Amino acid sequence: MAKKPRFFKPTAARAKRPLPGKPLEADILNFSHDLRGVARVEERPVFIDGALPGERVRFSYSERRARFDEGRLLEVIEAADTRCAPRCAHSDTCGGCALQHLQPAAQIAEKAQMLLDQLSRIGAVAVPEVLPPLVGEEFGYRRKARIGIRLQGPKRGATRGAKPGANTGSASTPVIGFRAKASNELVDIRECPVLPPAVADQIPALRALVAESEGRAHFTHLEVAVGEDAAALVLRHTQPLDAADRQRWLSFAADTGLHLYLQPGEAASAQRVWPASGVERLEYRLPQFDLTLRFHPLDFVQVNFAVNRQMVARAVALLDPQPQERVLDLFCGLGNFTLPLARRAAQVVGVEGEGALTARAEENAAANGIDNVRFVTADLSVDMRRHRWAEGGFHKVLLDPPRAGAIEVLPQLARLRPQRIVYISCNPSTLARDAGELAQLGYRLRSAGVMDMFPHTAHVESIAVFEPA
């Protein structure tokens, strides 16, 4: 394909189309891939956040694009049977949750259908067996989160037509919360029912603490991490805390029992300052496998421990490792699947690209007395057969890649010819793409299903099983 000229000038056809001035009414026909309501106006799709299929709504245009338009919901004229009252006061503006207005059972059904649609449309594969969904608590589930902190006053003219809940206070007033929908601005939260009570109950006190801190202009965000033994906050700040601020935060931690870490900059390590002694770890348990896994507050872990327990149990059951088999766990993290698999298999090799997580996995193996695992930090874009850990091959493989999927790894896996592949996905579109690739490489999709790892959001976690065709 020819490259565009360096100084490419957009044509008139590429210019933004003007927005119609007055609100319109429309019927919502279905959901988009990100679970926004879709209407058709003048033969063009309009994506309307907060609208549900089967509803008649009044909306205004917020943006017009080349292939579709976007609208802002103004009123639900005829509500769907599946609509419910959101529990959170910030649900209309906060980008953390997109679906609190949809009944939980309907959320699961829509996510399951989205997975099937993506597998069919993108991967051109059918699902012979649809696995029953895995579900947990609808609120208080989110064990990891990032709460932003900003000192942001109103922009010129921002108060006119501002979204409800958007910050329009003075520049000296700190705002703490999550990003607004379709925006980088923060919604100033007073509550968050998806966070565990250990943190959610402290939001008013945290707001007051940030407001009292002299160095608040240098705070960027709070990382929240909640284990089954304790909860932790990591305060990221761009300038050192003075003595008074440090004492304020230490007193808050001692009063609440929240572990407190300070991280002076993006690249700096986080240091625990309260409690002053003990191992800098939180933990979660997998009782079915007699395992306790420890993690640092900044480590990646699954945000929903209840669903994670079910997911691990299902993955192990579907992979069905035998006592004489050798198993490969790619993108293994701190051993969430590797160690349970090691309870069943002869040997498990866990491969991860991030060395800190590999070290944590080795830590967890030792703490749980597991000696039939090997953890490796490796670049998975390099042919696996060049690595000594891949010698002898593998009977079965578990994949848990990031949102981008595992497209680079699949040809290598096919050359290893495992008897079964279990694929954990947090993005149905890349799973569908990879399912199509696996079909080309000689593997068929046997079963798939969704897991409600992120209730009230548009995120879809799923699991799929592949075997040689």
C-alpha cells in the first residue's frame, strides 16, 4: 500500500459532520460490541450509552463519524423489562461501570451472546458446546482498582452544558474518582459499591485526607489492592511528601488498618510505610487446591476472587491434566493456574514475560511446597523450540494472554501439537481472531463460555477449549 504524503491534508469528506440541533426519538434495536444501545436513524447506526434493546428513547447527537453516529441518552420513553435502578449514584457519569441499569442475569446473557457472535463473525467458528456462565457477587467484588486524583478547575465555558457529575469546582478543590464515560476527566466519587467495603467505606475519609494534604497537587492516583487477609493503598506522588503529610497518611493507615505504600513517581518502586514490619504481600486462597498465593499490591491479579476460584477449577477440569503429563502455562503471571495444574500433572512449565511476576510465582511455589513446576521469563515471540524448557514437548497447554491475544504464539503451539489447549480470554474479539487462526492450524473449538469477572462493565471474560481436528 502506498504511503500517504507527509503533509496529508484531510479532504472535505473527512471533515466532521454537523450535529443536529434538536433531540430525536428512536427505537433501540440491539447492543453494539461494547454494549451500547444501537438505533438506526436515516439508515445510519447510532450508538447510545445507557439505552437497552427494546426501548424507545429520546437522545441528542454527541458525535457523527464516518460509519456511525453517537448519541447521549436524554430520556427513556418506553423501558425494557430488563432495566433496573442502578445502585451507584455515579452510574450515569462514571466510566467504571457501564451496565448497572441492566439486570445482572441479562448482563450475562448479553455477554454470552456477544462471545458467540464474535466467534462466528470474526473467527468463522461455531461453538459445539456452550459452557454455563460462572458468576459471583454483583457488588463488592473488585479487588484491584486505580482511583485518580486531580486538582482540576472548570475550563472556560465548561459549566455551560457540562455533564452531570463532571467537576466544575475551583482549582484548589481535589477530585478523586474514576474517569468519566468517553472522557479523560474524573468523576468526583462519594461512593463505589463495586469496591470491597474495606476500601469503599473509607472513600469519604480519603477525600478529606487528600484535601488536607499540602502536597495534594503532586498526587496522581491511588492504587487499590485488596487481599483476603488485608487491604492496601499505594499513593503515587511526583514530589516527596513533607513530614506533616507523611504523618497524616500514616495516621490514616493506622486508624483504618489499610496497608500504606508510597510510590514517588511512575518508574519508582512502591515502599510500604505502614505497617512497618512484616512481608510486603497480600494473599488470596484457592481452597480446592490447598493453595495460598501471595502478591504485591502492584502485581497483576484477577480482580474478582470468587469468580477466579471457579475459573481456575473449570480450567483445570477442562484441561484434565493426568499424573504422567507435562503441561505448559503461557502468560502464567504469579502462578494462578500453574500451581493448581501442578497438583494434578507430572510437571508444569510456566512462562511469563515479566520477571517480577516470575519471581513471585517461584515464591508462591516454594511457600506451597510445590516442586514439580518451573517458571521461566521469556520472550514468547521467539520460537519456543529454541528454549531448553520446551524440550520434550507438552501434552496440554493453558493460555491466559493479555487483551491483544496470542496470535504470535499460536503457530509455535501448533508445532508442539498439544492434545488440548484451554484459552482464557479478556477480549472476545481477539479470542475469536485466534480461534480462526487455530482452525487454520488444525485445531477445532470444542466448547466456550463466559465468566462474569467484571459485573456491570462491558468487559467479557471467557474460556475456550481447542483440540486437534
